[in-house]
Amino acid sequence: MPVEKVIATDATNALIDRLRATHGPLMFHQSGGCCDGSQPMCFEEGEFKVGSSDLCLGTINGCAFYISADQYEYWKHTQLIIDVTPGRGSSFSLEIPLGFRFLTRSRMFTEEELRELGD
């Protein structure tokens, strides 16, 4: 099985399904900080304008997941695990009005996984 750079928990997948039922196709962008902190943000597909310096790490539950190239340099040795927790974040992400927020957990890739990824 190929190594995935980004995965989602079951709770995340359930919340994505709930949001998709209301908003249609979705996308994610791993925020790099500033006023919204550093968190994964969920938007209606196309609502967030992906720039030339953004990389698509893969998909979670059918949703493209992007991160800026600069931020990826800090995280490329880890697998991003997108999770959800109760509480209101301080962003424009779609889950916020429901009383939840997405968060990023991570784990270090093994040496074998890093070789497979070729980064």
C-alpha cells in the first residue's frame, strides 16, 4: 500500500460527510498561521484560491488537501493526520458553526516510508 502524506480519522470523515451534505464538494488547506492559527481549514471546493506555491498532498474522504510549499518543508518528514475536536476555532473553516474544529496531528515517517516517498 502506498504511503499517504495526509490521512483522516473516522471522526473527521464523518464530519466531512456532514459538511458535504450541506455544502457540496469540499477542499482543505493547511493554514500556516497568522490570524487563523495553524490548522486545516475546510472550504467549499474552489472557495479558497490555491496559489502557485501550494502543493496538493493528496485527498481525505475525496477532498483535495493543500499546503503551502514553505510550510511543507517543515512537515515533509511527517504524515499529517487530520482529526476533529469539539470547540470553536478562530477561522473561516466550514465546521466552526457546528461547534467543532479540525486539527492536525502528525507522526514521523519511518526511514522506509521516506525512501518510498522520495522527498
